Amino acid sequence: MSKQQLSDQSSDSDLLRLSGDGNEDAFLLLYRRHQGAVFRFALHMSGSPEIAEEVTQEVFLAMLAEKQRYIAERGSLECYLIGVARNHVRRQLRAVRPVAAEQREAVASQLPKAGILDELCKKQELRALQIAILRLPPKYREVVALCDLEGLSYAQAAQQLTCSVGTVRSRLHRARNLLEAKFRRDEKLRMREGCSV
């Protein structure tokens, strides 16, 4: 198979099989297809670009070493990889817990500086949201990362978290309520101090 045929015609299952047989082009195509989603999920869960990068590498190495563990009938390869990433992030966070506040804000600090006041306000709000998500308890952060940030359906998230769809819905509802309450408290605080964002 040529590189063009691989990218245009091969399924993830075919590429995974070829990767396991030593086809570097197939592995690179899989990596390019799914690296972004795995990295973003790990970053949302950890708040650390370094941990996210390390987890992403570990996930793809595990994919090659344990390719037989992926069963296409159970869901997409991307969902499987995010599930593997979830386990690796948990291990990493247990090893470095508690995550320093500076690391939690690393995601937000990567935003470029804006010259326009409106854009700056939007970026500050986004930064505050990212920090608030990182401060959620892990079970709530997971559903926000999977459903709201990665766009997985409730059913896909439930599969990744090995829980029911109802549990995903209730956790997501609770997470959104926690985030809303935090932003209401912050808004009241800003109003008391006489400044608005």
C-alpha cells in the first residue's frame, strides 16, 4: 500500500494492524489522526503541557505494544486511546499530586497577549474557565473534558468512564452547576471591588 492509499482508504483498524507489523507510515497516519485529541484530553485533565505530552507518548507506545486490546466493535480507536490516556493521566497525577497552582495555570498562560480590551476580557474569561475546570474534582473534570471539550456523546463518554449514560449526564450537570456557581461568586466579588471583566 502506498502512503496515499493509507491516508485515503485505510480504517484505523487496518492502520493499527499495519503499524503492529512495523509499517511506520501507518503508525504516523494514526498518530496524526489522533494525537491532537489525546493531547488535548490529557492537557484538560492535568493542566500540565509536560504531563500531557508524556501521556500522549505513553498512549501511542501502549497502542503499539498492546494493539490486540483494541476491539473495533466496542468503539472508535480515538475513544479507546482517550480511555488509555485517562488511566495514564490518573497515574501521573497520583505521582505528582498536588498539582501546583502555577501548573494549573500553564494552559491559560499560553494564550497570546491581546491589544484590544474586548479581546483581553474574553481571554481572561477563557483563562478563568480553564482554571475552574482544572479545579473540579476528577470525576467531574473527566465528563467536562470528554463531552464539552472533546465533543464525545454521552454514550461514548459512558463507555470511556465505564459507567452509565445517566451517570455521565448527572456528573456533567453537577460539573456545570459547580462552574456556574464559581463564576457567580467571582462576578459578585468583582462587583464589590468595583471592577468588571
